[in-house]
Amino acid sequence: MTAAHIPLVQPKAQITEALIKRLVHDFYGRVLQDEILGPIFTRAVGHRWDEHLATMVDFWSSVALGTGRYAGKPHIAHSSLGLSPTHFDRWLGLFEATACEVCPENAAAFFMGRAHRVADSLQIGLNIGAKAR
């Protein structure tokens, strides 16, 4: 699914808190198993996985459902991790695979569109550049 296939209208009827929780938990399960991203997240999050997952559910709930539960500062949280565009490409690939597996097609497209925006914003904010999509 590419950014060109993002629906203009949010598919709210398909996105629920339960879907967001499943997407986040399944995605980070993949991240932890990934040979490139797993060690970065393990170092950054440590033993606070339950807290991190709850924060990410709040983040995606805010993005998808407008709940306003997320009040974090992602640029600060990612600033000391030594990330590169390659890390973001890997993150997007895992996220897309998970979204396509877990979500209805329009919801997956919605989440991928937002994930690309998040990745671009973080890369720009971290001064590592975002790829043109």
C-alpha cells in the first residue's frame, strides 16, 4: 500500500480501540524480533514494554480517533537513538505488513498514510532527512 492510496476520508467505522491495540501489540512483537530494530527498541525501552505499548496505543488512538490521549514528545524520545533513514524504512515495512494483516484494507491504508507522515516528520525533526515519497 502506498501513500497514493490513502483514503481522503478516515475510515472511522472500521477503526476501534481494540483494532488499534491489536495493531500496536502485533507490530511491536515484530519489532522486538527484528535483527535491526529489536536491539534499538530494547535499549531504548528496557523493561518498560507495557508502558511503551500503552503509550503507543494512546498515540495511535489520538491519531486515528482524535482521542487526545497522547501527550508525548516523539522528537525528544528519538533524538539519542542514532537513527537513519534505513531504520525508518524498516519500521515502515514492518508497520505496513502488520497493518495489512490486522486491519481492513481502508483502515490499513489510513494507518500507513499516517505512519509515513510520522516517519517523515521524525526524520525532518531529527535532521536526518525524509525520503521523497
